[in-house]
Amino acid sequence: MFRLNQNLEIVACAIQKNIIIPHIIISLIYMSTPNEDLMKEHGLLNRLLLIYEEIINRLQTNIIVSHQIIHNVAKIIRTFIEDHHEKTEELYIFPLLINNNMEVELVNELIEQHKLGRIITDNIMKLTLQNTIDKTKLIGNISNFIKMYRYHESREDTIIFPKFRGLSSDQEYKELGEKLEEEEDKIIGYSDTLQIVTIIEKYLGIFDLKIITNKVKNNIYV
């Protein structure tokens, strides 16, 4: 992934050759901040949780849903959320708060939830590899994961991330942003993961927001 100094060189060269337009300049120069990256990844997690909710709905109403699809959703959560996003928090975000004696109890609880999340993801992947799935166990595991991470994200977004930013100098914040992008490049990146999530949403019929809007319109209680 291009870094800022490389971007500036590219822009300068392109301007000389008159082959660039303004929105490309912006996209080349701009690099997201750590909190923007973390919140963007939370947005992706929320879309995965919505997929899980649709899967539960189908399982409860005996609508066929591919076991492989469920397994793949759990694998995305393992690879991108647990092995990347949460490791980022544990390596760079949480230690800074603990070292400054800030929100220590909350941070420790979030770390405990990371551990529980991995156990639940293991359970979901194991259950979806069985020839005959135990629907009660599968629904229970997915439901627990959704509930825990709704609370989990809400605390990080409104308490942890803002306080982390306040403890970081501008230079430290910038350097961490570059480091996080480099580390993301080592695994399947955000854009590639989002494409896979979008394919699953379309398979389940929950990608088009118009469908959701119309369902709500047709079920408004007066």
C-alpha cells in the first residue's frame, strides 16, 4: 500500500504530465487514522453480525442456509476480526490505557470478551463441519456472539477509542496509522474482506437496503 511520501511523488509526477484529477489526488494523499480504521472495521463486524442474525432467523424458521456459508462467516470473523482487529487493540490500544491507569477494569473485561469470542467462533466452525448440525447449539453460540459484541463495540466506540486518541501525541497517532495499514496488508485486507461479506449479503438477500426499508414500511405499528 502506498505511503504518504510515495503518494506525494506520484501526485507531483502526474501533475507534471497532466494526467490526474482532483479526487484521485485526495485518495492518493489521504491516509486514515487509527480510530478511523478501527471504526471502519467495527462497521464490517456489524455487517457480519447482521449476517449472523439472518442466519439465526433462517435456522429458526427452517429456511435452508448453507452450512458452508455459516462456516465461512465464522472464518472471516476469525481471520479479520479476531486475528487482526482484536490483536491490534491488544497490542496498541489497551496497553496505553492500562499504563495510564485509565479504564483498566473495562479494558480487562474487553480482553476477557475477546477470549470468549474466540471460543464461540471455534464452536461455530466445529458445529458447521458436522454432517448433522445441532441447531440448538449453533443458534445458542451465534446468539451469544451477537449479544456480547453489540455491548463490546458500544464500549470501545464511545469510551476506549476516544480516550486512546487523547493519550496519543499527533506523531504517535500518525505513526500508528501507518503501522496498522502495513499490518493489515499482511493478511486479507479490508477491501477484499468487504467484497466477500457483500457476496454473502447478496446470497442471503440482505444487501439491498431498499428491501429492509420496505419490510419496515410494511410493518409499522401505529
